[in-house]
Amino acid sequence: AGLIAFGAICLGLIAVGAVAAGCFSAGAVALGQYLAIGYSARGMIALGQSEAVGSLYHHVGDAALADVFTIRSLLNEQVPRWLEPAKNIFCALFLP
């Protein structure tokens, strides 16, 4: 657990691991408040290989085929200003 968390099971502002939960999450099972990317993803914006449940946007399949312009626009509208550095780091690492 922490601001940026990596591991098998992790909780953090940015979480990357097999089971990841946080504001921005990536992993096999990703639970993200704003953005989740993984095999199974749930969040406001969800990009999943086999399952994606998103309240604003979801895409099942290859993340490279998702509408990145729409995703970035939604993130800019929804993410609070104080979380912008975390959003920018996560997007630079995980969005195509």
C-alpha cells in the first residue's frame, strides 16, 4: 500500500499488480476509481482484455484499439486537479 504501489496485491493512488486497487490501476484484476486497465477491469473508465465494466467508458479487447482521445477527454473532465500528476504518470505508462 502507498501512493504508488507495485506487487501481487496492492492498494495505492497508482496501483500496478496482479490484484490492483486505487485511483489508477493496472493488473490482472484492476479496480480503479478513475481508470482501470487489465484482464478484468472495473472503474469509471475500464479497459479489459476479457471483461470491462466502466460507468463512463469501457472497452473489451486490446487497449491499443480503444478510443484514447475520448478516454483522455473524460479523464480531464473527471479527475480532480490535485490528482493530475498521478493521472499523467499513469497515462504515460499505460495508455497507447
